[in-house]
Amino acid sequence: MYGTKKIQETISALEEIQQTGVSLTEATKSLHMKEYIPFDDIWPAIMNICQTSEKEAMRLTKEWCGY
């Protein structure tokens, strides 16, 4: 399926950004726009964090990344 190591790295990056007091939405946008992490690396992490379906994780990530 998806690279577990890459998912964990993305989750860690999102958590690190959130430690500055921002929401998951803002952390996702920042990771994508400022850190240039591709959409395809982010949505599996969102699926894991939010415990949601692939479809919902993709929808959320698209919305949060501004697609």
C-alpha cells in the first residue's frame, strides 16, 4: 500500500507544526505550501491521524491544501 515510513515522517512533521499552536488544517497547508510536501505524501497521514477513509482523507487534504 503506502510507505509506512513516509506516512510516519509526515505525521511527525504535522505534529511538530501543530506544537506551535496551529490546527491540523493549518499544519497541513503549511506542510504542503511551505515545505513542498506533495499531496500524495500528505493524505495517507491525514487518513491515519483522522482515522477516516481514503476518500474522506483525500477530500480533506484537497480542501486544506487549496485544491
